[in-house]
Amino acid sequence: MPSFQARLISKILQFQAFCWAKGSIQEQRSRQEKSSRFFKLPADVVVQETVINGVPAEFIQPKKAREGVILYLHGGAYALGSSQVHREFLTRLATACQIKVLAINYRLAPEHPFPAALEDAISAYRGLLKQGFNPAKIVIAGDSAGGGLALATLISLRDGNEALPACAVCLSPWVNLASTREFANNNHDPLLIPKLLGVYARYYVQNAEPKAPLISPIYADLAGLPPLLIHVGTHEILLDDAILLSERARQANVEVVIELWQGMFHVFQIVPYMPETNLSLKHIAEFIWSKMSAARYAQQR
């Protein structure tokens, strides 16, 4: 059963359902940026703006940081979000994992449809390699659209025979932009509905094929990808696709761990002060540490 805090937050989200999508894209972005200013950042985390291989970004580094980096791809249905909007959450992620985070500001739809976001993610990854980061010490992570983008990045790197990161972490990943109208909100998702997903999918896909593997990774050949961790709530309409993604990864002999969080909503980790959030971050940290160690050992053999 979800915690009292989680049930309370879920009720609030249901009361304010889908208000995030009101107004124009510019109004939605502005509202997100303004709301993010109310979150206080911990004093022991340093945030430094940067540009990596042409992509605007920021490094978020905890005081006690292990070797390595998490390349983080924010959510926002490919049209919203930024490193600033996600900054408070990413300071908690960096602290829990004791690893610096590189949060990039990839180009957003509808001004920049596919493959702009993917190109920026790949450029940032290559930028980390140019800076001397060992692939065995790199993690690619993302939430919602960023989770799907993380998988698309891995697939593109694999297809290009480029060095792959140690692992990937996908929080409530959006991996199927081709059949958003087929969803039913049977899980009472307080944040997403099929109509909204259809609108934002069209912003990103535009004239491309929505079932293309680099747009909807659920249709991709996943063989050869590094270990995957998937966290998804049982109260979100992306649940079934997340489960199907994990099944297809296993069929392709990819190591995958999927955790179903009972009663939780879409990307619940964004919300602080919930026991489930802290436990999810703990599990993410443990997964990352173990896979980094395994990847480094494999390199040395």
C-alpha cells in the first residue's frame, strides 16, 4: 500500500489533473520554469552551467562524489522540461548515487521534432567521452520521454558500434508514441491521458514514422544493450508498455530489472518527502554502483 504522503500527493494531483497541459506550449514551459524556483537546493551540491559538444547543459555534483557520471535526459513529452525544472530532483539523485549528473537541455518539439532530441543526447554522450570519461563509468538515465530517449540513444550508439555505457535507468519511460490513442486510463493516472499523449507525440514525430525504433523503442531490436533498470508506478497508463519493454529486453538477452511501485503515479520520484521516493533512489544507486563495477571489471579482463 502507498504511504500516507503518496496517497495525499496523488489526491492533490487528481484534483489538479492535467493542469500542466493548459495554455500554449510557451505558457506551459514558462509555468514549469517559474514553479521550479520554489525548490530549495541543498548547500552541499554544486550546480555548474556548461556546454558539452555543442549541447547546453549543467553539471550537478554532490560534495562526496564517486568516479563517474549520469547523463540525464529530462521528461516533458519532448516539448517541455529543462535542467532547471528537474534540478531539485537531480540534486537528490546525485546525492543518493554519490555521482555527478550531467543534465542536458536537448532541443524541444514542436520547434525541433525528431531526431533533434536524439542528436543532442548522442552529442552529449560523445562529449563525455571526449572529456575522458570511461564508458564503464557512464550511466544514461531519464524519465518519461527522457526514459524513451535514453533507450533510443543506446540503440543508436549500438548500431553505430560505439562504446556503450555501463547501464541505463528509465523512470516511467514513454517508449511507444505510435498507439497513444489505444490506451485506456484504467489505472486512474492523475498526470497522463491518451488524448494528451497523442498531441505531444505528434509534436515530436511530425512527418516521421511513429513506430520507428528510435522514436518508439518498444519496436526496436534490444539485443546488445547494457543492463536496464525500469521503475514504473501501477497507477499510470504507461505501465503495460513498461512491462512489455522489460519482456522484450529479456527475450533479447538483455539484463533488465523492472520494479512496479504499487499505487504510485507517473515519475513519482520527482516529488520529495515520500518514503517511496527515497527508496526508489536507493535502489537506483545500488543498481548503478553494481553495474559500474561489473562494467569496469569486464574492461579489465
